[in-house]
Amino acid sequence: MSGHDALAQQVPLPRRSEPVFTADFTSTTQWVQGRTWAYPNGGPTNRGDNKLDHLVLDPTYCRTGTFRATRRPEDTWSAGLLTTEGSAEGFMVRSGDVLEARVRLPREIGAWPAIWTWYEGGSEVDVFEYHPDNPDLLELSNRVRSRGHYYRHEDIGPGTWVELRVELGVKSVVWWVNGTKAYADRAGVGRRWRAYLIVNLSVCAGEYHPAPDATATAMSYEVSDVRVYRP
């Protein structure tokens, strides 16, 4: 256990059933690319949230499992985003579900990767957010109930693979990182909560975290697995 994170503890993970959702980023029925109602008017930009993103429909920015961003001439960034919102399948996570993911964190300053949830102007739970200027830190947030935690560990860093697990409990949302219990918010999402999934790479505009260096032209992070289990 890390000495600077007393909340973390190594305990056995519960057994799992078969997943009700296994991400296939190439699927056009499972995912919609390049737009989300979490952004004003569905996108393509969200400058009010300190983002330089300009969402694009180009499948090479998201459909391979590598989420990319590249600098545009007007100093925004073409960026990849996928969501189940508006897709033919329309999959939603709900109270009691368990989400697991495996991601490779980006190296580039200004990169802002995340897996999160959204529905009708709220319902946001952040499986993780990451900023390479805080190299050993993951941001874990339940914005439904205004709870969150900064989780630090020496195994977290730019370019590293991280295993994530989030138990979306009615009374407590619990995060696990690399098999270690990282945070339990003791607030939960409530019994009727549900939301769509979003996987994306944003780019910081500089207010909360540094923007990319003026010479930077590209950044990326990888997502190899996203699964949802339902008791």
C-alpha cells in the first residue's frame, strides 16, 4: 500500500459474471464517433470547459482503440471521441454495474484522456481522467454526488498501462486501480441512475493544466478493453 494514500488497500476482487457489454470500437452500431451532447450543441468544440478539442468524424482518430489528437491550423486540435449515446444499440450503464477498462496513458503535456458517463445534462461519473503534468495521479470523480479523489501511485505514469475497475453502486461508487482498491465515495449514484459511455482524448487549453507546447503536433492514448458486468 502506498504510504501517501491510506485509502488504498489490496483485497480480493469479487468473481464476475459474463459481461453485458464488451467494447468493439470498430462497431458503428455500438458507438457514435465525433459528437456528444455532453458538448454544447453536440460539439464539435467545448471551449467553456477549457478544451481545445475539435471533434472529427475521421475513424483513424478513435476506431482503432488508439484515441488521437492533432493540431489544426487555427490552434484547436482535431480529436477522437466515441459514445454509445445516439448509437443503434444505445447501451447505457446503470446502478449496480461494474465497468472494467485497460488503458495506456499518454505522454504528451496537454493530453486529457478520459472514460466517463453522461445522460441528459448530468449523470457524470469519471472512470478516470489523467494529465501528464501530474504524472503519478489519476482523477476519480462521481459528479452526480460531488465526490472525488486524487489517487497517486508509483505504478502510474506517462506511457504506462493501467487496469481500471469501477463499481457503480447505489450507495457508494468504488474505484480499483491495478487491482488495488483506490477510493470508495460512500455516496453512490442512486437507485435510478443510468448513463451513456464516452471514451475520448481531450486537449487542455491551459487554465487548469498546461496546454500543449507550441511545437507539439500530435498526441494519443490507447484503450485495449472496456467491459461492463451486471449482477
